[in-house]
Amino acid sequence: MKSLLILIGLMLILLPDLGFSQLTTYTKKSKTGLKYGEKIIYKARRDSIRIGDDSVATIFKKRKTLYVNYRGETIFKDRTQSAQVFSYGSAVLQDKNGLYGAINAEGDVIVQFIHEQSPRKFKRLLLVPFGQSWDLYSPEGIIEYAVDSVGWLNNWLIVYTQKSEPYTYTEKRLFKKDRVKTAYRRTDFINLYNPESGRQIVDEVAELHPYGQFVLLKKLSGEQFLLHNGEEFRVENITDFKEHDEHYISYRKDSLLQLVNRSKKDVIISGKYLKFDFRDQSIHALKDSSQNIDAIDIFDQQGRLLRSDLFYIVDLDPNRFIYKKDSLQFIGSAAGKALSPEFYGFGDANEGYRIVYYRYSYGYMNDASYEVLSIRYPIVAQEQIALTKRKRGLDFIRTVFTSLGNLGKAFVGKAPTPIDHYRKSRPKGVYLKETGHVFHNGWAVVCLDYYDPDKKYETIPVAASNADLHYNYINLKGELLNDKKYLQCSDFHQGKA
């Protein structure tokens, strides 16, 4: 307790030096004086007193300029032609000979009075002309020599400069011995400063790219930085920077892809993700998996995790997506909420109805209400026709394109299909022949072979290569167009087929 009281006592003694008081002026009989807190440190006189800094006041006294610190000590006094009000740790003056210089809060001359052109002041930084270039000073002294020029970016001072590095090369000489010579390579770059503090933020910047209040910096070394204007946010050694919109930016730090809320300057999502997709009121974070589809984490716009148990298949439209959970798929919202029943897969949609896949068969579902029709037809495979050796090459190409075409019609997206297990174990020379047709003018083509009215499909039937398959049309009630069996049916268009 005793030590605590001693500490408090010391703090009270040191209060003026700790900056809890401030310089102010007071008036007495039309005269102006100077106070620090309640203490008078410069008696009232007919002088002009200006305060631009809490440590040093500027007093204009006829042709002289005085600078008085908070202790009442005159740190500098001289005849001047002009003088700046002391602020941000320094002041620029023009002496009686018309030459410019600058002093700091200790009264030290940091810029000698030898300059015919006035230094340019940027808060705690001074740009002093020197020949064809400039030197950069702070209240502590010189920071950089031979600066080319300066500029502004948000609240930062951009200093354009260069460095020269020696290198050697061999000069080839005719009839004489080759000679090794030294030359210099100039490299232009940027140094970034905070003029408020006078502190250097980043050095040797090769490129800078502003994104609102954020700036992406690429150093000569190849390293990338991301900074915020207020310096509350700083991250180094990043890759894969991306500006998504006015709300979000992202980058990869080490192996983690991180999403930043630009207004809050916070990382709201971080993980081993491939990319971020922005949906209606949600964010999809895709990550690699051992399967041939991407696992997905779904977040709300504030970065709160909504779901992490799904795989992403494909977009159906801006507000609907096909997801996979365990071995089944469903159509869901951007937030991962299920809209449809679960199936082994989904096919194309037309006239408001979508093909859906069961294990060995397919049916139809209303693509808006997700009501499932009672129709169920089998997926049918067929053996390939055996050809002579001369024709096998052409037949192989034709078979590949036929199979891919059927699969493309049958299954939406890149997920494993409901008959993946069959494709992996099927015998050679067999391809998928029938995987369903969408409705046109209210009718869909169906294969009548292997149809089971009880819908008990326990395998995928394989038709012989020389077998003719038979077709007809069904409507949304599952009724056939007629009792005929056709060898081939095309889709209806404008009421005809």
C-alpha cells in the first residue's frame, strides 16, 4: 500500500511532463500571457502568442520570434523575416538574412539556415530542398537523402526515391585482354510514412494499389503487405489478394484464406479454403476434399458459421444450389436450408419439372413446389456392338461421346452420379443408354423395356448390343400417349413429334 501511494505521488509530481496539462493563453489589461495548466510561465505582454503544439508556444515580439516550452524556458530567440507557428515538433523560420532553416522542441537547429527555398512541412515531416532533389527530415534530424518527390495516399506521405547498387560486367576488347568493369544499377521505389507520427510504415515498395481505405503494397523483395489507412489493420506476407465488393476483401496468409470485413477491419472467416462465393445473405467457403467435389462451409454475412456438413455440387440459379450430404443430394437455399427431398442426383429441368434420380431409376419433381410425381422408370444400359479391328477406333470415339452425352443430359453438376458404383464395376463394352428425358409440350420420352409398375428396381439392366429398345411418351400423370411401342421417339415441338 505504501509503495502504491509513493507511485501515485510521483505521478502527481510528474503530471505536467506527462501531458495532462496544456499550454493556453490568458489576457490581462489587453496584454497576452502564457500558462501551462494553471501555472503562468510567460507574463502578459503586448506580444502575439500562437499555440500550435502542446509543448512549445510561438511568441512574435516586434522583429524577433521566441519559442517558449511548457516549462517557461525560451528554447530559441532570434530576429526573423518570417516564422511558422511551432507545431508537430518543429518550426520553419526565415532568418534576418532571408535564409530558411528549422528547429525542434529542444531548440536544436535540425535544418541549417542555408536554404533559399522554404522547406515544405507535412506535420512531423519536413521536405527540404537540396539541389535538384529533396532531403526528408523529422524533428529528430534527417531521415532520407536525395528524395525525388512526394505525394499523398489517404493519410500517408508517399516518398519517391531510389538506390544505386554496384554490379560488374566483362568488357570484350578486340586484340586486347577482356576487362572487368563496375557499373551502377538504379532501382526506383517508394517509402511510406505516417506524417502524424513521423514514423516510416513500409520501405522499399515497388508497387502500391489502393482499394478504398486499404492499400496493397508489393515490396522490391516480392513480399506483399495489406494496410489500412488508420494503421489499425496490417498484415504481411500475403498472397491471392482479391477485392470482392465494397464490403469484403480477401487474401491468403500462410495456408489460410481470410475474409476481411472492410468497414470493421476484422477477419471474419479464416480457413484452408479454395475461394469465397458471395450468395444471397450468405457466404460460401469452398474447400478441397478427397472427393471430386468441393466441401463447403456456409457462413452468414457477419462470418457466423451456418453449416459445415455439406458438399457443393452446382448452382441452379442465383438462389438455389445442389448440395450433397452423405450419399444423397438435395436442392437448398444459399444458407444451406433444404428445399427439396433428398435423391441420388438431379438431372435437367424443362416446363417446370426436373429429372430426379433414385438408386437404379429416375422420376420427376416439380421444380418450384418440389412435389415428386409418382412416375418411376429404370436407368438402362446396353452392350456395345462388337466391330472389326479396323472400325474399333471410330466406334470407341463414338461410344465415348454417346456415353458422355447421355450422362450430361442425365446429371446436373460434377458430383458422383447415382450410378457411380455401377460405372466403376460394369463390364467392358457397356454404356448407359437411357437416363431419362425432360418434358416437351407436356410429354416426355420413356423407354418401355424393363419398366416395373411396382417400381422395384434393384439393379441397372443391360440390354444386348443387338436388342431393339422400345419407346413411347408419358404425360405428367404417368399416362402413355398410346399403346404402341416405337423404336425411336423424338421430343414434341409445337404439338408434333
